[in-house]
Amino acid sequence: MWEFAGTREACLYRRVRTRARWARLWSMLTGRSHSLLQLSAVEADCRVRSRHWAGTRTVPIRHIRGSEGRCGDFDADFRPLQEHSRDRWVGIATARERGRTLPPVELVQIGDLYFVRNGHHRISVGRAMGQEHIEAEVTVWEVVGPLPWEQRVELARPLPVGNLAAQPA
């Protein structure tokens, strides 16, 4: 159904999906994750001190780095990883091209990063079309303790190497 209405948008979707496949392959070859951060990991590993609605804001898309429950559907650059998202993605791209106003996405802010609750496809389409900012309804979470991705960085740092013989036992 969307194929005829959005042929250009369907081509863009295929191009973005191809880039996602190449990025996934590169990720496997280099051993570096190109996955979205998981909001559930924050709830599991940290204590959320407070949650409050911060209103509707314009958010830089590059600061949206995670997801609530859709990490397997999009990569860290919000390129679709699953073919089942094709019709929805093309439909949103077609609506944008026709000038339709789309509702704000729903985000959770933790520090300087944002996690998507609702609006993954709108963010994906926006990024693919060169959009740098997006309107979002934002809920801020104040957390106590190191965030899961900060802990992984700490674990990945090599231990200092020095003259072990000169160090006291």
C-alpha cells in the first residue's frame, strides 16, 4: 500500500536498512557495540531518586542514545534493524514529505542523554532525512550511582602498568 504512495521514501528506507546491515557487520568485526542503550538497565542498576515531567522541548537528535524496549529494532543511529518496521517507517516518511504535522516523541532524560519511550520511527525517519532536532515531551529521571554504560567504561579501562617490583606487597 505504501509502495505507490511513497516510492522515494521506500528507496530511502532500503538505503537506511542497507547502512544498518553494514554497521552491524562492522560492529561484529571491530567488537564495538553499535546498539542503543537500554532504559531498563538504568532501572535495574541504579536507584531512580525522582521522575518529573519537564514539558515539551526541542531536543538534538544526536543526544537520543537509548530506548525503552526497542533496542533490537534500531541501531545507535536509529537505522531500522528489522524488516517488520518497513511499512510504518515509509508511512511516516511519506507523511513528513506531504507536510503533515507529527506529534512530539516521548523521551526520558538521564543526565545529558535521552531514551525513547514513544516515537522511534519518527526519530529514525528524521535522522535519515537530515533533521537535527525533534519536538519531544520529556520526563527527567534523577538517578543515584554510576550509570550502566559508565560502569562498562570503567571495566574496560586497562589497569596501570608500572614497575611491579618497586610496589610494596
